[in-house]
Amino acid sequence: MLQHIEATNLPATHPVAAFSAIWMGCRKSASDLPAASHAIWHLFDPIDFPKVLPWILLMKPDGSGGYDCVVCGGRCQEIFGFNYQGKKLGEGLPADAYADRQKEFQGVIDSRDALYSETQLPIPDRDFITVYRGVFPFFEEDGSLARIAVVISPVNERI
């Protein structure tokens, strides 16, 4: 079951908390846009987070309301039991889990803020793994959505 949590509930050395700090550094004020500030895609540099990269799924809007996974970190592949890269959001997920993910994505786009949760992986034969997740939107300078980074790691992981 997906349970939303506050970022302050994450251990400071968990990959989701570490990425949250990097994401916050990419935020920029934009008074002419719907939100006071948002994370700018071109300010994001993977060099800044080599220890977090294995735990990231990088999703790109596909232009039709869906999302393509363009990066699936190696540790995500290990806990999922397959490589999500090149797949659409929802592939391999039960319908209710996909619907939850769609709501989360829309929520972070609308709020321009990150969303944190604790859940079991919704993958058959992997649902015994409890993870913290962070969903982080990145925007272009013009305010359009560029990418959504999802950081997923077992609750006991530390970097």
C-alpha cells in the first residue's frame, strides 16, 4: 500500500533524501509562472549525485500524456528484477499501482513540488521489498515539464 510521507521522515543518508537535497538546489524563482519556484532541468547535472544515480528512474513525457523511462539505474534493476529503461510508465504494474503513479505524476506537475512515499514494490514476487520513493519534477525555463525523476530505494539503504 502506497503511503505518502513527509521528507523530514526520511533518514538523511537515504538515497531519496540525498536526491531531494540536489533537486532543491535546482529550484529557481519564477514569479511569472504558476508556482513561486520550480526545479529547472538544465540546472541538473548527474555528476552531482554519483551515489544516487543507481537508484533513479528518469521519466520523459511522451507527448501523449504518458511517460517513457529513459534511465533505469542499476540498483533499481536489481530490486525490480528487470530493466525498466525503454518501457512506458505502467508496464509491468498492476492497474491500481499504475493509477496511483499517474496521480502522483500529475500531482507533482501541478504543485511543482516533490512527493515522498513509503510502499512495497507493486511487482509480483517483489512485493516483499519496502521502499521509500521520491517523485521529483523538472521543468524547462518556459515552465513546461522536462522530466520526472523517481528515486526508489529500500528503506534500509544508506549512502
